[in-house]
Amino acid sequence: MCCGSKSNPLSNETLQSRDCLAYGYANRALYKGAKLKCLKNCIMQLLENLFLLLFGHALADFVLQPEAMGIGKNRNAKIHNNEQSLFPHWSYWMTAHSLIHGGLVFLITGNIVLGAIEAVAHWLTDYYKCEGAISMHQDQAIHVACKVGYTFFM
């Protein structure tokens, strides 16, 4: 947990010298040192969470996405031109792919709302990429930006 916690006595910026003594800090220098350590721990936690989210994204986008899904999620793919095809509708592929992403975000963050946001955001972003409205690089930049945003809600 980061230093903003209500249960953390170090989160109070207006801490007086007498309060430092009450929490076992002999002087303000020790208090400031503890605050710095807490800040470093908070930054490390944010970086660890971001790493896990990016790892999950790479796993879902490149390992857990078979070629059939990569082609099938694009409604403009030639495979969907044949009305007699038994190949599943593009929206099934897109939704399944997006739910994998949302599920991984949920598993990593423990937050179902972030998982649902990820599923919807990933669906929309990939849809626009398949339509040619955004490039592959823009698609990935949007996905990474979402992961950066989630780290601040964990």
C-alpha cells in the first residue's frame, strides 16, 4: 500500500514534532527519512503493477491470440466473405479476445471494474485498428496508456 493510506501515520504532512515522538521518531530528520522510504516503496509498487499489466497485455495479445483469432476478429477479413462459412462471426472473436484482456487485468488488479473497462476499451481500440482508423502503433500506445492509468487505481 502506498503512503496515502489513512492508517499510515506518515501520510499526515502537518505532523508536529510531538507527533513524531508519539510515533517513535526521535526528530523530524527521522520522520523525513521514513517519508522518503515510503515514497520509494510506493514508486516501486507502481512500477511492479505496471510491469505485471504490460506482461499480461503481451501475453494476451501475442501468446494467447492464435492466428485464427487475429484474422477472425477483423470483420473485413476475407474469411467472412463466404456466407456458407462455418467460421465464427468476427464479433465472437473480438469479444473473446477482449475478454481475455479484461480477465487478465482483473486477475492482476483484483478489480472487476478495471477488468470490465479493459474489455470494453480493448474491444473498441482493436475494432478501430481493424477498420484502419488507427495504426498498429497507435493501437498499442492506447493499450499501454490504459495500463498506465490502471496502475494509479490499484
